[in-house]
Amino acid sequence: MSSQLMFSINLSKCINCKTCEMSCNDYHGLSGIHRRNVVTYENDSLIPVHLSISCNHCLNPVCVSICPENNFLKRSDGVVIHNPSNCRACRRCVTACPFHAPKINPKTNRVDKCNLCIERLDEGLKPVCVENCVTNALGIIEVNRKERKSYDFGEVDVPIASYTNPSIFVIDKQIGLTFFREEEA
Amino acid sequence: MKDALQELLPLIPLDRLKFLTSLPKQLLYYETIQEELPKDWLEKPTLIIIVDEEEWIKLNDKEVANQLIQDPNLIAVIIGLETEVPLQEDNVHLYRSCQLPIVQVADPSSLHIFEQKSKPVYSQISNELAGIMNEGFTAIATELAKGLETPFLYLDENNHLLWQTGTETELREANRWLNTHFRELEGMKESYEGQIHDGFELYPIHIAGVVSQGILASAKLVDWQKRMVDKLIGLMALLLQTEGMFRQQQQQLQEHFVYDLLYHKFESQKVMIKQAKAWDWNLEIPHHLLLVHVKVTDELMDNMDWLDEMVLFIEEKKSHMEERLIVLPFEDQIVVLLEDGQSCTISERNRHVRTVAEQIEKELSNQWPNCQFLIGIGKWYKNTTFLNKSYQEANQALKFGQAWFENRNIFHINDLGALRLLIHIHQEILLDYSEDYLSVLLESDRESGTELIHTLKVYIQHQGVINDVADALFIHPNTLRNRIKKIEEMTGINVQDPEEFMNLMVAVKILSFLNL
């Protein structure tokens, strides 16, 4: 009841291989859209940072309040899912989501978004993107909802909107240290 | 020949059983036990008991799976490990469709019951009770429903649905049956035997000889399955003998319902209304949703029950009010549902809800003067299945309202005005817009430590009344006039021109929204 499943993203480990994107598309049979995207940006230290992002299963999802058909729901494990049966592709959620998570699936002409592979979760398996991440940069954690509420992105340098309380845990990129050998006499 | 597998399972505590696939109805007899997955075809009917982690990992292997499902002598696989056993979905699907029973017994000490000459087994009722208290009745019932392929519908003493588990199709069928046979349920509770219907059967739970609740399950269950359900019911009844436990269980079921109400969308309003009646809530009538957020003092934080005390306080006060309220604690906040089925104009409706919110805020502030109470109000919807939207709107009203209206305590979603529109627009577009107007002021604030953006924000909040703005900023009115003049020079905008000023105002609002 009071738990929330979250993606954990280790920015030091992501190598921009996009296996998460591809495995998601392959598993869900998607073409023409991506539920997950790896975005690259530069932080203050001008080092490229890769952030793999999809639906953040927010605590206060804006898609829920904006959908005129009330098609979004949040499960007891915190996963936000979309029921496409009544979707009329009005695109309100597509524009409102600060993370661009809902997208129009060109095949069905209805909204499509990450559902954290709930069918796999129900079987005790990890989401397919997490399972296939070659560097373990992407993970899944379960946290107490109260703890989630007190966490913000102040400590990490990530350009992410936090007004919806996105449920992702970001581990900041560590800057590598270079050790120079002393010259031999 | 040994006992059938299904006859032995009831000897294991229910909380230790996890059904990875369902069990067939007909009894499964085995002659030998093996602790490793077979490399060749089995010669005798065999039960495989896996106690080694490396062995269960093999169950995820495609080739192993193909061999296992084709072996006619493989009776079932028992996994005797305490840790969680994740199996790949494809393989689970394969095992399930080929009806290979896989059961996890998370209690290795119970595995001896499968042996040919096992030690005598005694009732472990106290252990089982402890197990059911730890795991929770709902988790165990959900697991058993998977193993027996039946839905379970928990009905209260008035036969109102409190909780349910099962697959979507099973639940749909069960609810349909419940609607048509509602009147016959009372008779079914009186006598346990001989009241079996075609579709479903009611198992009564008599609690302390006072209350009679029940669980509805498929009527197609065979004897061994009924014994398992009976065991579940017996444990449940024992657990609920104490009033405290009974209340706790009712509270848990209520929590499930409230979560569904605020985060889920009920597909059927009828089901929602019926379920809500279990707590005497009339959700046939539309309700306003108010969300009370408490800024608690450190002193009060030490008291673990502060939220419950506040809920009780509102409950007590509502008895003196004309309005009908439902008060609930939810995720460290208080949710108040205010009944409002009157036909009136939007402004009258908003005024009414605001008056009630002010009353609640006043009462709470009087009782706890050191705490700050903020109330967010969502939109009013005629259809109560939209309360989940109203809850999110109340959250938004709280969040944006606090950032913009610093001196207010009550925020209606409609108060947000243009801020509400901003939610619909891409963040990048908003950022570009605000930077077009405010980049010079931001740069000056950053580099010279001026407070031009803050000054502008307070200027807008106080409708440009110089004395009020100066008071709020703790500066002299002439200092303020100088700052405004500087802002005009830097941005090239005349704050006295309504059209130009409106653009600046929207840009400032966007900035405060983006900084949340």
C-alpha cells in the first residue's frame, strides 16, 4: 500500500548503448515510437551525461488529472498505467507530461507509455529494460512512499522537472580521477 | 503409492506456499522423489523437489523447460527455497499452459512431508496464525487464488464487497454472479452445506459468534481445494476473534478502497458506490475533495499519532456541522470529501467549498496553533469515479498555490488561473518564453545580487500597490520605486501599460512554476 517502485539510474554507468530502448521496443513490439529514450546533455563540468528516461511513475502524475477520459491509473505498487480502450488521442497527456512519456502509437493511433512491464513484475521479474542493461546502470528499487516524498533532485545535477514528484532515483555522475605516474629518474 | 500431492499441501502452513503455476483438480500421485532436474526421461511418476539455487535457475532454460513439459512421468516441481524465485515470463507461460504444477514451499523444514516414510505431522495452527498475521490475509488469499484458479470475494455482514482477488475475467464473472444472486446470500450464510450454486459458493466466516462475513469462491472446486479454502477461512475467523484485529482488518480493507478511490479509476461507478456503502459513505452523490497538508512542528512530530488525532478532531467537529463530510488520513495528509449534490452555479459551489475549508482550517489552527494548515481543493465532478482526478488537482493546487500565493492557506484549483494552463505546455517553450522577458533581470540577480525577480513577484502579488509591496519587502517605498524604474529600463517594459505588464506577469509566473 505504501510502497513505490522506482527506476534507479546510475549516470556513471550509462554508456549510451541504447540497449534499454531497443529491448523495450523489441519486447513490446513497438515501431515508430520509443517508450524509453537515452538523452545526452552536458552538465556544469562539460562532460556528456547520458540519462535513460521513460515514464517516471510520478507521485502526482499530471497525466491523471489532465486526461478527459480518466484513462490513467496508479497501481498500489505506484506504477502509472494507461488504459487505451477509451483513448481518443486528444494528445493532452502527450503535451502535459514534462518527461514526454506518453506518445501516440502510430499503429494504434492511441496513447502508449511505459507500464514498467507490469506483466513481468507480477511474475516476479524485472522490467525488460532493466534486465537487458549491460552495465547495470538501470535498476529498479522499491521505496516507502513517505521516503520518496522527501527526496528531490537537489543533490544531483539533472535537468528534470520535479513538480510532479517523479519516482526515479538518480545516482550522480562521478568525475574520474587521473593519476599521473612520477617520471623515472 | 504415496498420498496425492494435493492431499499433502494442506499440511504446510499457508503463508509458506507460493503457486508459480496452478494445480490441476485431479489428484496427482507420485512414486519417487528426485532432488535434481532430470537429464533423461523419467521412468516412474516422480516429484522433483529442488533445494539448490543452481537447480531452479535451470527452470529458466528453454531446453530444460521443453523436456520437463513433455515428460509424462513428471508429476510436479516443488521449490524448497526461502528466497524469491523469479522465473522468466515465457517459461512460466509455457509451464502454465502445459499445466506443469510448480509450487514454492518457502519452509525447507516442511519438505519431509513429501517423503515416503515421513515423520508424523501435527497441526501447526499457532505457527500458521503467526504467518497469516505477518503476511497479511490479502496476500495469502491472493496466492491461494492463483493456485486454485478461483477468485475470492470478501463480503461483509451486509454482503457488500470489501475486497477481491483473482484474474480480471474471473472477477468480472464473480461480480456478475454476485449481482444476480445477492438475495440468496443470506440463506447461504445460515447453512454451509447444500447451498451450492452453479457458479459460486459462499464460505461463511463467523467472528466471535457476533458477525457473519463471508468469502465467495468458485463452486467448481473439488474436495482438496475446498479443504484449502476452509483452512484459509478458519485461520481468518481465528484471527478476527479479537475486536482489535477485526478493526485492524476493516481498516486495511478501507485503506485498499481509499487508495483505489484516489489513484485508480473505478471502471464501474456501481461497484464503487456499493463498496463505499460498507463504510456508510454515499458516493452516489457528488463530492468535493479537499486535501489538508499539515506543516508539523518538531514537537508534534514526536507524537506518532498526530495525524490520527487531527482526523478524530475533524470527525468530532463535523457532528456540529450541517455538511456531510468523510474524513480520511492518506499518505501523511488528510483527505476530506464534502458531499455536494445541490444544483447551483459554479461560483456558488466554489464559495460553499471554500467556506467549509476555511472553517476546517480555523478549527485546526485554533487547536494546534503552532502548526500551519494548507488546504488544496480539486474540481467538483458529477461522476464520483473522477475523484482520482480531483485528488491530483488538489495536489497541484497545494503545490502551485503555496509557491505563488504566499500569504494564503486555502487554494482552489480554479485560483491558479493561467498557472493551470502552463501544465499543458512543453517545458522548453515555457523556459524560452520566460527567458525572453526576464533574462536580463535574472543575470543581474545572479551577478550583482539584486532581487529584481523577487521584487517583481511581490509587486504582482500585491497588485502593484507601492506601500503594500514595500511593506512585504521590508524596504522604503522610494527604494521600491527605484527598483521598478530599473526593471522598466532593463526590460524595456512599461509596468503601467496593462498589455506589456501582463506579458511580464505571465513570464514571472512561469518562472516560479519552473522553479518548483
